[in-house]
Amino acid sequence: MSQEPEDVKPKLNLRLTYDGSEITVKVKPNTKFAKIFQAAEVSWTRTFKFVYDGTRSTKRIRLQRIVFSLNIEDMDQIDCFLEQLGGGLL
């Protein structure tokens, strides 16, 4: 009698917040941030910049990085801000 192997990879719950609303995404530590960010943008139908631990995503969270690389823990929060284009002088 063989037993079914259990899913040994732990899953993390990440909280994505935007303008007072929140979604929770369950991810594996080897999940790329691109997949997580795409889920947020589809859920809220917006284009975002993401901040974790006070650092903008373009500096610290690259799309091809994985969750494990930033030592993110269960129930950590990633803040979402609307991406703004333009702002130049006329």
C-alpha cells in the first residue's frame, strides 16, 4: 500500500492592496512575480506599479524574480499603485 505523496512545497498567501480593497493570492515560493502581478491587473482591470517593503517594483521586484528571492513571508502585503504615464512639461 503506497501513500500519495503530499505537496511538500509550502504555499504563501500574499495580500495585494489597492485603494482600500484587497485580494489574497496563494503562491508557491518559486512563483515569478510576473504571474502575481498579472493576476492583480486582471482582477482590478488596471495597470499598476508594485511596492513591497517600501521599495518600488522597478528597483527591487523584477518580473522574472521569484517570491523566494525576496524572503517574503506568509501574509506579507504588496501595495499596488496606478501606473502614471506622462507628466512632462508642455
